[in-house]
Amino acid sequence: MATAIGRVTSLVGQVTAKDVNGQVRTLALGDTIYADDQVQTGDGSSLVITFADGSRTALGANDVALLDSTVSPSGGDQDASQNPADLAAGTTPESATSVDAIQQAILAGVDPTQVLEATAAGGAPGAGGAGPDGGGFTVVSIDRIGLESEPTAGFDTTGPTNATAGTEDDVIPLLPVSVSISGPDSVQESDGTVTFTLTLDNPSTTDLTIVVQLGSSSDTATGEGVDYSQPGVTTVTVVIPAGSTTGTFTVPITDDNISEGSETLTVTVISVDGGAQISDNGSFTTNIVDNDNITVSVTAVQPQATEPAADGSQTNAVFTIDLSNPSATDTTMTVNVTPSGTNGIEQGDVQSITVNVSGTDYTLTWDSNSGSFTGSITIPAGTTSAELTIVAADDNVYEGVEGYTVSVTDAQTNGQALNDASADGTIADEDGDVPQGGDIPIVSVTAVQPQATEPADDGSQTNAVFTIDLSNPSEYATTMTVSVTPSATDGIEQNDVQTLTVSVDGTDYTLTWDSSAGAFTGDVTLPAGTTTAELTIVAADDNVYEGVEGYTVSVTDAQT
């Protein structure tokens, strides 16, 4: 049966022991060491063996030692003459002067001349022995002594390398290991990934499995594949091998097209399997810098609106207000429709202007201070388009094509000011580029008082009065020629008329006799918006007896 000679009292890393039967076992703290065990340490490993008498032996990294029963004073059935502890204590019997005794003394790490009987001058007291309490280290190192003979000290001098004795200060302590995490302060969304580093303040003797949580409740970046990582991924597991001090992991970043500003992503160490602890720096926050700047545009889908035609048909102007990409927050802006060009629209030209955003209608109203239709709208987060519709009013005014500009100003989202944008459009009468249809004025002449009389003896007199009317106003001046022509039979003559005057908005136009035409004639202008003029005929007192004389009031060459 194998003889126990000590126990493992300190252990770092992986150490094995092979018994006399060739069976290899992995040692653990507290395991028993038997005589003739071959103990082997590896990279970064070490151990301390405490023998039954309290003495200890330390093995460092990559060391091999064959431990037989002579290693410990209390181990095995050995002859006292071969016990190195006896030699070190100066109690060697006379027979120890043999080669065996000398070898044992050397193996014990003491000078044999100090513990053996002197050959001439006498011996010295023993040196290097154990202390009064039996402590200290029992030396098990083997050194070559240059002898050609077969050593029989109990240690195999041709096999494994030797265990190295040390002092109590050589015991390798188990250093505490803590984990911290770090990364970049910020990354661009377009970078595609962000890499974080896990760091140990001391290397571990075993593999460490570290679980990191992605995101926190205070983060503004959204996980589940929205802003970072894959859908469903909330943790990352990293293994740092024994002896290493760092490990990394990479989190994918979603390069979306949503304007959302810089967002925070926090990574936190939540568990460590392998004996390490989480340091105060077990959490780290990085900023994901957004690169999705929004551009506003205005597009004329149908730039021209027309007034209702005689058959009721009508074309509305349609514009779209677009964001180049969605925003994570609402986008606000001011929308304006402003008269433009030399013939701009007027308030009365428009029946309604509405902006529809996701089913919500905003109405633009006339602002007399700015001379335009205006209103504020909100495009909700995630929405990228709004539609503006202009309905022209059937104002019964003859007018040409009138211009306007649809513009967006003061747009902003997520605290970011956006660009201004605009597009042009027109309003036309009924249809087409040239005004036509029901708004073209019709000229008429009406005899309010068709007969003029010469002055009577009492001085009384009646003047003839006619009105010249346009069926509806024109936004342009209307010109025409007004004539008073003698009738074919018993027509008036030049001297029958004292004056012929056409009054338009307080301006008088006088018709004069045109001998070539044989009529009174003159050109009259009705200003834009004016629809009537009044002609007055005053008869002359010619002192000629004559019958009733006729004439015709006519308007020719009218245009607007």
C-alpha cells in the first residue's frame, strides 16, 4: 500500500501526480501526496506540499519532481542513516561515513563535512537543520556530483528534473481577479460596428466566462436590431482563456436612414463564471452618432389650379412636401403660398388651401401682414410626406394666369434646423394657359333715358342717359370705342347735340364729331375691376323747328 508523505497546501493552475503504477491524477488543494509520486507542474502553475512533520516543499512552473519516502522525515520505512533530516540534525551514526551517507547529505543540501565525523581536525556542529518546531523546507533538489558510480540515495538521478527548494516567501498566492469593460466614447452610425474590451487586472488560472448585457433602461439607442445588434440578442458571452487578461466583443450597429440624433448604448458585465469579480468599471456607455441629416423638398405634382368651368369641371393644384428620410421625432414647419410674378394671386382667387398629413388636415389662411396664405404643420415621427391642395375660387373675374410660390420655412426636427424649400404654381380662369370660359366679360349698352330734349321756354331740359356694362369684372383694363351714330331716317345732325360725355369712375370722356364717319365717337377705358360707364347726351337748342331725330349708341372694339 502506498505510503502518504504529505498534502497539497497551496495550488495555482493545473498540477498532476503519477503514482508507482503509472496512474496520473490531477491534484487539488488538500490532496494527499504518496511516496514515489512523480509531481509535474505546467505553464503558470505551482504548488506547495506540506509534509507530516510540518516541513514544506514548493514547485514552480514547468517543474517535475519524483518524491520517494526519504523526502519527509516521517515518511516511509527508511534507515535513519539514509534520512537527510537526521543528517541535517547532526545525528548520523558512524555508518553514515559511507558513500550513501555522503550522497544523502548532499541531497539534503548540507555540507557533509559539517555533519560527519572529522577525518583530522574534527567535525563541526550540524548546520541547516530543521528548527525547533520542525518547520522549514525539506530540500528535494538533485544536483550532479560528478561520480561515475550508480547513486543509491533514493532519488532517480536520470529522470525528471528536480524540485527546487524555496523559502516560505516563495509560496505563490492566489491573486484576486476583477473584470472591467471599456470601449470608444463615440462611433459613427455608418461605422457598422462598435468593439468593446473586457480587461482583467490579473491573469486567471482558469478560463473565465463573462456575460455582458447590451443596453440599459436609460439608453436612447434601441436594441433588438433597431439601432444595434441582431433581433433578439440582449446579451453577449465572452471567454477569456486562463493566463490571458483581455477579451473583446463586437456589437453590430444598424446604419438606418432615420434622423434620431446621437444615441447612447450601455454595455454591462452581469456575471462572471470562473472566480473573478466585477470591478467598479463593469459598465461602459458609448454614443452612436447619427449621420442621417434630413432634407426638405417641395414638388409640384399638379402646379396649375383652374376655376370651375361652365360644366362644373375644375382642376386643383397639388404639391407634396417631402422629407428625405424619416425622423425619430416630430418635424414642424411653416407652409406659405405667396403671390409671385407680375400677376400674382390675390386672396379672392383661392377658395381653400389645405395640407394633409397622415389624415390630418391643416388649413392655410390669408395673412394680410405678409400678403400670403400661411400656416404651421407637424409631420409626425416616422412620416416623410405631406400633400398640399389649392382649390381656386370661382370669382367671376376675368383674369389671366396668376402666379404663386409654395414654400416651407422654419422646419426643424430633434432640435435640428432643416433647409427651406419651394416650388411655383399658377391659377387660371377655367382651363388652359389663356383665360377663357365664363369669366370673359360681355359688354352691354342700356338706355336708362333714351330721349333727350332741347331746353323748353322755362329752361327745363331732359338729357339722354345710357350705361355701358361688363357682365363681370376683369383684372385688366377694358378699352372700347363708343359711338353715337345718326339713324338712317331723320337722324341727328352734328348741331343737334350740345355734348356727349362718357363718365367712368369720375373720369369724363368726350365724344366728338367725326365727319368721315358721320358720327360722334371716342375711346373709353374701364379700369381693371370696373364694370360700368355712363353716357350722357345733352341736346342743343338750335332754334330750328324739326321733328324727332334718331341715333344709336354703340360700343365697338372692346378688349381686356
